[in-house]
Amino acid sequence: MAEVKFFGGENVPLEMHKVRIVQKLTLPPVERRLAAITEAGNNTFLLRNSDVFMDMLTDSGVNAMSDQQQAAMLIADDSYAGSATYTRLASKLEDIFGMPYFLPAHQGRACENILSQVLVSKGSVVPMNYHFTTTKAHITLNGGTVEELVADSGLEVVSVHPFKGNMDTGKLRDVIGLHGADKIAFVRMEAGTNLIGGQPFSLQNLVDIRKICTEHGLLLVLDASLLADNLHFIKQREADCKTLAIREITRRIADQCDIIYFSARKLGCARGGGICIRSEELYRRMRGLVPLYEGFLTYGGMSVREMEALTVGLEETMDEDVINQGPQFIAYMVDELQKRDIPVITPAGGLGCHVNAMKFVDHIPQAEYPAGALASALYIASGIRGMERGTLSEQREPDGREIFANMELVRLAMPRRVFTLSQVKYAIDRLEWLYAHRRLIGGLAFTEEPEILRFFYGRLTPVSDWQEKLVAKFRADLGESL
């Protein structure tokens, strides 16, 4: 990795790329921002992008492509079947992961649908380091249950532990002993655990999990959507891996797994997804669902142009100077917020900067969705769209009881190679202003609550007039500033 020290002593990330295409942004005035979040039912997913200044909702499908990816899109083979584009992509995946079988899909949750339909049955159990929303939904829809076995350090908000995404091996053995190996559909590891701050697992932890799976004849499935960030952290933080190339670490990870699936909207900076499979028998069990749900076996719902871009993007993921850019920007933002005593998840992970709403707005009870309220307040104060990752992102029990999340986070995603340092500094400044006036922020209540994945399109209303008071304070402090 390129290391550059600034003579003046400032510690800032240095981009190892230049910008050649730009997109104009607009920053609506604070009054319009209040109107926009009201129209969106206080759900940042329902904001119109024309009302958003910095879109930090997600890193999914919004990453900047390289010039080589853009160029590759021009050589795509449009054939419905037998496409040379598919052959290039499948060959690249086999080269990187060493698995001979590949099924394309339109994105990661499509892969989860196929995996769950084939491997999950009523009464089965899926142990994992930590769940993701769509993963859990597909497993439960097929009659299974999820057992979250993240190590205790994973739920420590402030920590120096380098691998908070590790699975607790003792807990895994206990779950196998409790349910029996025959009830375990598969063991799932998620790279860069999304819902607890983008925290990585170590290669050694994966090796340890593999040994337990082998002992009990269990499949080990890796969600590699956030693999790029996890690779960076293994290279930087795991002593035995510091001398290994990214490609070597990737293959060592893949060698532990029976199945690897991913969203290319994250991994590879394109749009699509896929399942890499070691076993021909498993491949044959899954492949029939691709033409049923996705498209033919050689495109699986993806655009062939995106497939060409993905092929290049996967190779670029093997370049440390490519994959370190996001984590470096996130680390800078986390460090600057800590200097201002603003509560964030530490150590800095991948995917984005995660603000600890449980502490930021500790006066708001979980039943009034503090992370959702903070996301709304931040949009009003800045025009920045973040994502609630807390109780709103959970799903009620069948009897209607609320499931309170382990953490209440506002995720400020850092799409790869998208934002400039001045924009990141703006986000830090607006968070600092909001933290100074955090007692003005109040809670939210549902006005429309869908039964499935409610955080995507549910609507909420403030429990008081706190948003109007926040706008008034913004004008009092910042005058006519946007």
C-alpha cells in the first residue's frame, strides 16, 4: 500500500485516483429539507435524490467505476445464451476464488433467495456471525431461524478490537450441540458485518470456523459483498497476513468456503451478483432457480455491460491501492468525530462511518426509533442522506412485539471513490452542529408500517414539533447558510 506522509503533519487520506467525470449536486435550503423529509414520511429511503446533497444512504450500486470498467462495457456480448461476456466473468471468478461453478443473479438478495430455497427447510437453523436484513428475511420465509454468534467484542460500541466481526467458536459448538448437526442448514459468515458497523472477521477465525464445520459435516457459506473492505483490514491488522498479497488472502479465504455469494453492487463496483460453488451437486440443485427467477444461466438478470464492468472490477479488487480508499476515508471521518466527542463505532470499519444514536440522542427511547430520528435530523441539518441501522431495520415478532436492536446506528456510507475530502469535512461539521443541539431532537412513530422489511418503505411522523424547532435553531446559528 502506498504510504504518504505530509510534511506539515496533517493526517489525511490521499486519493490514488483522479476524477474525470463529475455530476452536479444541489443543496436545498433547510426549509425545503424539512418539507422533503416530511413528504418522505421521515424515511430517508423515500427522499427524492433531487433533494439530497450527499447521498450516504448506501454503498450499494453507487460506487464510482474506473476508466477500465467503463471501457470494458463497450465490448459486451449481447447473446442471450453462450455469451462470451459470461465466459470472461466466470473465468475471472474461478481465477480469484478457485471455485469451478458460477450462477449469476441480479443482486445479492437474489442469491439469498436461491440459497434459502435450496438449503433451508422448516425447523432448520442457520448460525452466523451477524445477520443482514434480507438474509434473515429469506431464511425465515423458508421456515428457518437465525442464530447470531458474533463474538462479545462485536457488540462493544467503543473498542480497539481489530476483528469485531468474528464468530464465537464456542457459541457455534453450543448451537450445534443444542440443535444437532442435521438441523443446521449451513453456517454463514458475513464479511464486513453490515449491521454492527462494517466490522471485519479475521482469516484465522474463518479457519477455526471451517474446522468445526468439517468436524460436523456442515456447509460454510460466505457473504462476500463487503469482502474488499475485509481484505484490507486482514492485510492491515492480522499479523500473519501482513506479508501476503491481497490475491493470496482472497484465495485463502475462499479455500475455507463451500459457497461464496455476493452483491456486485458492492464487490466489484458494478450492478449484479452471483453464487460461486465448489460442489457440482450443489450447483445442479441451485441452477434451475436461476432461469425461473433471474434469467438464463449466462446472464442471470444482469446487463452484459455490467458483467464486463464487474469482471474488471473484481480484478481491481485485488489491488490494495484500490480497496484501501474507502476504509481510509471512513477512518478519517471517525477520527475527526471522536476528536469532537461525537459517539461513533470504533474501530473504524468498512462500508461507512457509523454514528452511535443510542448515545447521541440518549434521551429518545428505543420505542421511538432514535436512529431513525437522528437520520431525519441530520438530513434537515445538512441535506445528507444516511441510513437507519437499528430497531427500525428489525422486524416485529409475529405477535406484534417490537424487537429492539443491539445497536442504534446511523450509517453514513462512503461509496467508493465518490466523495471529496471537503464534502467529508462538511458532513463532520454538520454532525458537530447537530450534536451541540441534540436535545432538540425528538422521536418518531409509525403512520404506515409494512410487515416485511418495513425500513425500506414505512412512513413515520415526529412525536412533537421538534423538527420545526431544529430548523429555527439552524437559522438562528447559521443565518442564510445552506
